[in-house]
Amino acid sequence: MVHLVGQRAGPWLLRSWLCVFLAACVNGADAANQGRWDGHGGRDTAPESGASRWTILEPNLSLGGSGLAKRGLRADTSFHLVRLAGSHTAVAQNAASPGIRHGRLLGAAATLLVANVAAYAYFHRVWWDHPRTRFHLYRGWRRTAGAYDLGPDDSLWHHVDKCGHLFSASQLSRHGAATARWVGLSPSQADWTGFGLATLLMLEIEIYDGFFEEWGFSLGDFLANEVGAALPLLQRRHPKWRRVAIKLSYHPSGDPVYGRYAVEDYAGMTFWLCVDAHPFLPHGLRQVWPDLLDVAIGYGVTAKANGAPELYLALDIDLRQVGGRSSLLRALLGALQAIHLPAPALRLTPRAVGYLLYF
């Protein structure tokens, strides 16, 4: 039973990476055409107190996050504007939508449909080829007892799968919104479209799970999905939340049962909450701390079944702070921003271990 339940990891993770790759390429190309780096909001370098003044970037101006910071600017791609720090007036105007580009809309819809059908066919053969029953809710690994996958004892792998659901939904929402803007929707419409796409794609998996004997519709998974889908929406509207990023790193665990496929190798996955370090540093250190260097808290498990939870403290590279005009470079950075790159780390639990580079 444990093996079958564990296989539910595959759909959300692989589908998320496919959409991230496709949308990052689209978003990078569009950013090049607009002459700007669409990093979904750079670091908030504006003063804590006082309002700010908004102005539109010149079409040919292309600055990375650190370049903007040096000029007292912070990118806000929700409005295609930048904020001038230290001003006492606030004027924010939503960028006008160029209108729906039907060719792009058709291409994006066809790509999504083909990818979804192909993913379903693959997952049905690999993960979903098991006995089915009527729709029901998942109680937890004990099946007959539990808080419907919401309690601390409902998971054999300490709910690390919920981190995966949150991560995947946030990536689908973020890149879905970027694709919707590329199609021609207004920033607000695109944001809600990304949220809706992430919700529907992740809900599709949960509903299908609900008809299998060995698991069911997980309320815990559903809640993690919605939090992840809403995170980019929150970040677009509240700049301080842009200091936070959810990332993933992976290394093969060597588990003889669950290590055959990366998508079910929970012991090799670490999920990271990455935060801008500047607000927490002493004033003197804040002046010399690199803009692209963040701090991160990682969470994982030592083994997929009956393992111990792992907690990490590490440095992280914020690729949104890297500038450049190349559309290929921006597409690559957009995809890599979801990954916690190798960096010095300290494992705090279950036993303290230091790593010169941890991935």
C-alpha cells in the first residue's frame, strides 16, 4: 500500500516542470521584445516609509534587478512600470493590454492540450494503472483513521509531498500568467488566468486520485495546491511578498525501492523557502551584501517511508537579480529560478551536518 500511495508524486512534479520550461521560453522571448526582464517582481528596494512614484520604462531599457537597485528602482512587471524610491506621490496605472493575439492564443491552447493529454496517457500507464472505486476522500496512510491528510500523523513521509504540491502549483500559476500576458491579456486578467489554470490542472489530479482504492481525494493536497497557486497572485499585488521564493533541489537518494524515478524519490528532494536577507541584516552589512544572495530554509526527509524530517539552513542565488538582453539567457534564468542552485548549507535535523555545496 505504501508503494502505491507514494507513486502519486509523479503527476504534479513532471507536469509542473513541463509547463515551466515551455512558459519560460515564451516569457523570455516576450521580455526581449519588450526590452525588459520579466522576473515577476524584483527585490523591493524602496524605503519602508512613504509612498512612491511610478514611471514607465523606456522601450529599449533593459536592467536586471541589481541594476535597478543601483539606480534606486524596483521592477514591477504587474504594470510594466518601475517605482522611483523616495517619492511622496503615488500614481499607478495598469498597462494597457495590446489585445488578444489569436495566433498566440491558439498556439498556447494547443500546446497545453497536447501536453496535458500526453501527461495523462503517461501517468495512467505508470502511476494510475491500479484498482478503482467510487469517489472518496483520503484519510491518510492508515486509510481508516486520520484527519483527511491534514494531521501530522497522516503521512509516512512527514508531508513533504505537500511542499511538492505547493511548489508545482506556484510554478504553474506564475508561468501560466506569463503565458497569458504573452497571449495579450491585461496583467490583472493574466494573473487570475494563471491562478485558474494552476487550480484546474492540480484539481484534475486530485479528482482522479479520488477514484483509486489505495488513496483518494486529499484535502491536504488540495489546500497546498491553492496556497501555491495564490502565491504569485499575492506577490504581484503586495511587493513585500516578492522577497519570498519557493524552490526545489534534488539529488538521487539511492533508495532501492523509491529511487528508481526522480518523481517518487522523496528522500532526494529538498524544498526551499528562500527569503531576501537585506531587511534582517545590520545596516553596515546590508550595504555590502550582494543583491543576488538570499537565505533559505530547506525541508526534506531522510527516507520516503518512515524516514525522519530534515531541516536545512543555506544560502541561495536569486537569479532575478541578473540582467541581460539575450532572450535565450532570460528564458534559461526564468526556468532556473525555480531551482535551488548548489550552495553552502547546514543541516539542522535530525543530525547537524555542514555542506560546502548542497543541492
